[in-house]
Amino acid sequence: MRIRWNASDPAPELIGHFDEFAIFLEGRRLFSRRTQALVWANIKRFADVIGPGHDAVNKAGWHYTPTAPFCFTASSHGQLVAAAWATHIRAESGKHGCNLAYALLSDVEGRGLAKLLAALAFHALFNEIPKIGFVNIQSQASNERSTILARSFGMQLVPEEGFDAVQPGSDAVTSYCTYRIGAQAFASTVKLVLAQRLRSHGNDHGVKESARNQAEPT
């Protein structure tokens, strides 16, 4: 079953450019119409984004908070080619964190889009919730793209946070891994990424204000 769209789906807001890509604040939701179309066009490639099933979620070591995620996207010649989400989570210890996820078409791999969009999403969430203490990228262990992205941010593999889970609708077992870094260290890297890659249309306050205006009730 596909995730239903929200009744109100605000238009994405252009915030800047990176090379030939237009960068948008998509809104405060997991799937807008545009991002759902991107992800569901290739469910095998974006299995981690669509959802790993209840067994994996229950073993993840953290829970979602009611706060809607920040989503940023990139388009080229009017086509959506990438998206990233930053979601406020809470570990079983009670510590606040951020879980990052992304979706990227194969023909724009290696361009730095996933890193830029993930940086933007975290930056927006961290400005809103500064008590965040850690940042996760958690995915199937076989997802080399996520491993490369995590390491590019300086994240370290946390072996004790890895787990195996049964995939929905089958007896197949999939291994998951967790990469993690402290939020302050991550924020320092994010500032460099944004300074180097984003040609902005407005100031930081404008991005935060736009996100606040698009926020969903929780």
C-alpha cells in the first residue's frame, strides 16, 4: 500500500542552486507528491526509505517523535532527482537524535547532492531542536551508497547498534548497520558543506521561516 498524501501539499520553495540543480525546501512531511513519485518509481533502490518493516523498526534502538521531518529536494530540468530527510528521534536511553535518509537517482550519483540535501535537512532540524545530541544514518548493511555518505560526514560505524531483521512478507533476514556522530561535530561539517555547495537565494532565517510556515500540525 502506498503512503497517502496529505490533504494539503504546499508548493516546494526554491532556496538556491548547486551546479545545475535547483534546491528546494519540500516541506515538513515524509512524502509529498513529488517525493513519493521519486521513491515509488524504484522501490528496490529506495527500500530503506520506503520502510524496512516492523521487525527492523522495533530493533532500531530508537523511536520517532511526533515532530514531522524536514525534507529538501533537488531537481534538474524540472525533474526531481534527489531528496533527503532529517527526522527527530529519541533513543531508548532518552537521548535526542536525528536520523537521516535520502533518495538519489543513479544518473546523478557522485555529484554531492545527497550530502548537500542531508546537510540542509539536518541544519533546519538542529536549528529548531538544538538539544539533539547525535546523528544517525541507519540502513541495510549492503547499502554501499549510505555507507559512503555516512563516512563522508565523519560518522563511525557503531557495531552494537547493528541488528538483523526479517523482511516483510518473507522469511529473508536482512542485516542493518548504524553510523553515528555527535551532533555538534556534525553541525561543524554541515556548515562547511553548505558554504561550499549552496548558492542561496536567501539567508538562513528565510529557510527556517519557510520551514516553519510549511509545518504540519502534529
